[in-house]
Amino acid sequence: MVSLGASAWAQDALDLPMNREGSGTAWQPDSTPMYAKGFSLDGWNLMAHGIGFGGYDYQGSRRGGGQVFSTNWAMLMAEHDFLGGEFGGRLMMSTEEWTDGGRGYPLLLQSGEEFHGVPNHDRQHPHDLFMELAATYAHPITKDLGFELYGGPVGEPALGPVAAPHRESAAADPFAPLGHHWMDSTHVSFGVVTAGIFTRDVKLEASWFNGREPDENRSNFDFRRMDSYSTRLSYNPTRDLSMQVSWGYLKSPEQLDPNISVNRVTTQATYDRRLASGGNWATTTGWGRNIDSSGKPTDALLLESNLDLDGANVLFGRAEYVRKTGEDLDFAPAGAVYNVGAISLGYLRNFDLFNAFVLAPGVMVTTSFIDGRLDPAYHSQTPVGVAAFIRLRPALMDMD
Ligand SMILES: [Cu+2]
């Protein structure tokens, strides 16, 4: 078994750098650092990566709460040359159902999915045990054009930015964005097929998938008709910049509201820059809009940044503004739309562990901004929450 640097992972089709691969088939900037361990074995390139957070989460206000949490995912990728192209397989798993509980961890103003027949609110639901079980195949058509197929029983359709758990700009923040269900919540979909064509800097994709959100049993496969679709245009004009615009039709995403379907539009730009100090600066800005079939459009705006000053000291933050409905927040009248937001700021310190892992204690303080009309439920318009945690992930893959 031979240990590999990142350059050995260049995609055969058009020689695109491995670092460009975000989650699912989403692109990120080529300069994005990769925290992983690579091996080669019998013509297969294998790579293991993941992130695990563990700590204590305290969310202020009457609807907040505190608990010990662990958000995490681990992933194994395997790639092999096949018929002049490149075949890949992926398995990604998470223990959040057990480490955060069935309703997930406290996250003020969060919404999406359900537990025991009630919409989940002010908590982030856990990810499923199987977050991805999928295969990819990429093949050049000409010198400057390639095609890509992706699909599997669990995967991410071509909709939205690189999913939050995989974004370098969110890598120090253990929690999901409040706009997750406006931008990237489809990253765990049970049944996905995607086809795309790409040049060295543009990719156009279409997906056909099951748009129903996973149910509260997180360890099974929630198959259903594949009756949702999406399309995404991605553009990487330079090594440091990646952008996308995407649209999706989600048929009956919510089990509790099966007659409602959603059109989702998202756009995002991610800027990544390696710093001479050995650090890296990754920033993502995004917008998502859900237009449900009852005609109510709601929007989410996101700005997040991860400034690794020198490979050891990391400053990070996220600012969000989201318009959520009474249904989302379980607050009457259900049809009303409320302004909510949050600003999180944090610091994290990396420590090398046997040259193979990076162990990083961190702390994050979040101020939420709550529409005054929601005061009867929250008893505060600017509650403050704190999370103290440790993050573990593989060491930076050396770039040769
Ligand atoms: Cu998620």
C-alpha cells in the first residue's frame, strides 16, 4: 500500500484537480485544502476523510436548551480507471442519530424535517447513518469536454452549493446553517441519478431524484418514487473561485405536508485563498429561495468564512438572514412569515496528532435575531448561545 499526495488524484477526465470535488458532484475552488488520507492498492486510489465534533451546545432563550452533542461524518472514496474514464465509489456515514438523539441538537430558529409527527424546530435534525452510497463515472468526450454520471441509493442531486458539512468555509462550525432547508438540505436524498457535461471551468448537470426528506428513522433507506428534478450550472473561472446557480423541483418534500411541493432556486460563490503563512481563507456567500406550491416564497441569505491564519489559529464566523413561516417555527398564525437571523463568531486552535490527525478545541458564540412577533415563544429578541467543542479531522493532504 502506497501513501499518495493530492496530485495523484487528478481526475483522468480533463485532469481536473481532486480538490475541486466538494460534496456529491458540486464543485469548489481548486485551491481548497483537502484534509484526507490517500492510499493506492491494486490500481485503486482510496481516500478516507471526515470530520467529527464533540462538545457542549448551549442555545439561549426559552426555546433553546443545552446538551452534549457530536456532529460527524466519515467517508471512504475509491477510484479506478475504467474504459478510458474513471469510476468511483463512495460511502459516507454519520452517528448523529445516536450522538445527538432523534430530534438532533439544539439550534435556535432551525427548522426542517419532523420527529414523532411534529415539525422539528429550534433543533437541527441528525443526519442519516448512510449519508452517501453512490458511484461516479467520468469520461472525456474530446480534449476539452467530458461527461459525468453519478447516482446511487443515497446521494446528493445537483442542487445548491457544496453541502455545509463539507464546505471549508464552514469547517470549524459544528452546526448547520439556518438556511440549510433553503440551499443544501437535499444533500442526503434516497435515490439520485445525475448526468453532467463539463469543460475545465464550466459544468452543466441535471438530476432526477427522490425529493422527500429523510424520515425520523435515521438508520434505514427511505426509498420512494423519484419524482423530483434539478439542474445546476457551475463555473470555476480561477483556481480560487467557484460559483453555481441551480434550480430544483421538490415533489412533496415534507411527510407532514405531502400535498405541498417546492421550487428551490439557489446561487452561491465561494472564494478560497491559500495564505503565505501556511493558512487558508475560505468564504462562501449564498442565497436560496423556496417557493412552495401554496405560493409563499421565502428567502435565506448566508455569509460564512473560515480564516486559518497560519495552520494553527483559526477564526471563523457565519451570518444569516432567513424568512421563516409559522409552520417552520411551530408558531401561530402558521401562514405568517417572520424575519430571523444569527451571527456566529468562533475561534479554534489546531494541534497535530501523530502527523495523521488534527485535534482542535474551539469555542463559538452565537447571537440570534428574532422577529418581535415571536416574543411570546422565545421571550427574547437577541438571545446568545455558546458552544465549546473539540474537532478531529485528518491532517492536510500534502500537495507534493
Ligand atoms: Cu444536512
